[in-house]
Amino acid sequence: MAEWMRMLIAIDEAETSRKALHYVGRLARALEPATICLLHVFPGPPPDFHITRQRLADYQMAGEIQSARLFETAEQILTGYGIAP
């Protein structure tokens, strides 16, 4: 089962993402030692972004904040299963 020792998990704000993290937490605990890599892809600005007069730096910062929250939540869930960050 060596291929199960490394897992790549995509996360977002959906409830299914949180359910997947709980599933992976249980699975990784059973397959210890396992390596988990979390992935979150923040989409680029929409095509009409320039019309909204928003600053790109502000859009990127909002993405970084959202990503940080997702990773913090994921870390809390996985820590609950004894998975260290």
C-alpha cells in the first residue's frame, strides 16, 4: 500500500471538502506514517475585472486571506485526527 502513503487533497469552501478532510484524517491515521499535501487553487480575476475598477493587489490579497482560512481549517481538522502539520 505504499501508493497510499502520500495523498494530495484539493480543498475549497464546500462542505464536501471538509468531509473529505475528515475521511483523509481517518485514513491517514490508519496508514501512519502518511504524508498529506493540501492544494487550494484560487481562480484568477474574471474577464470583466478591469471594468469593476478593483485593484489586482486587493483581489490577490483577498485570495490569500481566503486560502489561509482554508488551510487553517484543514489543519484543525487533521490535527483532530492526530495528523501533525
